[in-house]
Amino acid sequence: MADRYLSLTATAPGRFLTRRLGLPQPAALRRWSPEQPCLPGDLLHLTAGSGLRGLAPVLARTGLPLAAPTAGRPADTALAAVVLDATGVRDVDTLAEVHAALHPVVRSVADSGRIVVLGSPLDTGGDHHQAAAQQALEGFVRSLGKEIGRGRTVNLLRLSDAEAARSTLCFLLSPRSAYVSGQVIAVTAQGSPAPADPSLPQAGRTALVTGGVRGIGEAVARALARDGAHVVVLDVPQARDDALRVAGQLGGTALALDITAADAGERIAAELPGGLDVLIHNAGVTRDRRLVNMPSERWSSVLDVNLASVLRTTDALLAKGTLRRGGRIVATASIAGLAGNAGQTNYGASKAGVAGLVRSLAPRALAEHGITVNAVAPGFIETRMTAAVPLFIREAGRRMNSLAQGGLPVDVAETAAWLAHPASGAVNGQVVRVCGQSLLGA
């Protein structure tokens, strides 16, 4: 459904009226397209404290030209992005360098630009000054994200090895991350090699997308096919024709299957004798009602589709070795599971359960199978489901985030594609909100 308010604020009268009334003024977000694969402008690299070794060559490969130092750059030059290396911040005194570095340049970041702050893992074993200073970066980033406006995003990336974070930096510094803001993402020092063809990172790989015939699932399937994967579009038997249509458009395969069936994992394995590289758990349902009015079948049907089927299928595919080493599992959580939502105790429970699955399984799946496990947690996304929400609730959902607008299915798809990227092996056990920094639970 079209966002009429966003269209209104794009006009001169609309901007005047909303400014006078003190209403939100969302900016049109710049998203990835083949014609505009990069943000326009330069990348400014700043440092607070001691810098991270090997960062400069990684930034040079993000596709953004490096800007001249602040002293040699015209004051009115718009920046596509700013990366502040704060990995060396270890106490309150060096926190002052964060302010000193960013204060002069925030106004220079272009509309839909990016600020990425790099931090270090917290030292929880002894140096509480370092832990306090590094934790302070989270409050700083989330606060800056809420005030910066004009479609710009701010995120914190915790890392100890620059090369291992390459795919994540490329994502955060690109139009693909348009609706990801206020997030704290950790990468380990254990990276994975870059694909032979960066333009087709999933070439030669097979990806399965559950609930793949419409909305977010279809967008994920299209993003993975664009990246070179052979996509298996799975949906319920009643949607067989739609699955055939989408799979046909993508050069993939359709699989009509009830994901809640007890033997769903075994049947998927039988359909994929050559193995699977990417598993996207997207299938989900809602059966909203306040707990006092919720019959048991509404509870059980949502938990079965959204959580139990994810657990059963994942366990079966790992046990049978269908998921190959170097594989990726990306599940779909929700901010309703992270922050709660009235009338959705069943849905919130199921999506919080997905987050628990990710955090528990991720280290073991990597150690035993060489497979990463992560989740996306969408906020208000413009889908057929949200189009049916009553007008005032829908408008509140759209505006109650730092970008003052709803996201699109492609925003979730691009985030899932990054987590599924062969070079994203250092990203594991993360639950990344794709919500425009929603005020819910933020």
C-alpha cells in the first residue's frame, strides 16, 4: 500500500505544512538498484583512540571513494558515509574523542547517508573502564540515530579483525542497509573467503526460502537469485501455482510442502540430494487476539508454524548433513518478539523463541558443521498483512521509528542476503532488527 503521507511530505506544500505543525518529515530512502549500486559521495574515515590495524584497505574496497581529511576538505562537501574507528576507546577521556571527531562532520552527511561506529568487544574479564567506555558507544549510537534525520542511519559494529568484517562493512555502507539503523552487530575474528565473483556471490549455491511466494519471502528469493543462487521456493500445497510462478521467474525450483508436517525436514532433504547452502526460515502466520480472548488453537497454530517447524526442520537438515559446510541459516524473528506487542502473545512468543534458537544454536552449528545461524527481526514492513491493519494503527507503525516510515520487503531481503553471503562467516548468533530503529523496545 502506498504511503500517502510520505508522498505528501515530498512536496513543497507538504514540507511547509508538516514543519509548521511539528509533524514527522520522512525522507525518501535511497535503496540499491543496478543503476545506483552505491551511495553518492565519499567515505570519511575518522579515529578516536588508537586505530584498528588493516582497516584502511578494507574501507577502500567498499566501493566508496575515500574522502580527504577534514582539514583539506571543503566544508560544504556532502559525505556518503562516515566510519569512526572507536575500537581504541578505553576510558571516559578517550570517549571525548568520539564527540570531537563526529561533531564537526555530522551536518556534512548526505541524505540517506551512513555513520558506522566501530567498537571493540567488551572486556568483561577485568578492565571495567574499557567495558564502560565501549558500552557507552551503544547509547551514543542509538541516540544519534534518533536525532540525525533525513534518512541517515547510524550503527555500531563490534570487531577485532578488519578483514573479517568486510562483508558487513560493505552492507552497512551501501544502499542495501536503508532500513537498518540503531543496531549493534558483532563480528568474530573468524572470517570466510570472498566469493570468486563479487557480483554473483551465491553462484553455485542452493538456497531454500520457506514461505517464498509473496511478501518478504518472495523478496528474499529474488535477492538470492539476483546474487546467483539456485533458489528453491517452498510454500504450502495450496500455493503450488504461485510457487511455480515465482520459481519459474527466478530459474529456480518450486516445492509445495506443509512446513509443519512432522517429516518436513526429511522430505526437504530427499528433494535436495545435492545438498543445501542457504536455509531461509521465512514462513510465518499471525492469529492476533488478546490472551484473555485467545483460544488454544490460535496459540498452537502460530507456535507450530513460526517456531516448532523451524526447530524441527533445522534439526533434521543438520542431522542429515543436507546443509553443507560454509552454509548459512537465516531465521525470521520480529520486533514483536523482542519488544512485545498487545494482542500478539502467541506471535511474540514464537518470534522470541526464534531469537533464542539463534543464540543457542549458532556457536554449536559453527563448531560442528561450519554453518552460521542468524536472524532478521523486521519492524513495520509494507506488506499485504500490514495493509489490512486499521488506518491509525498503521500510521503509528509507520511513524514510530527514527526514519518515520515503514520499510519494504526488499529491506528485509537485503539484510537476509548479507547474512547469507559466503563472506559473512564472521557474523554468527546475531539478531538484526530491520525496523528503521523502531521506538518499540529501542
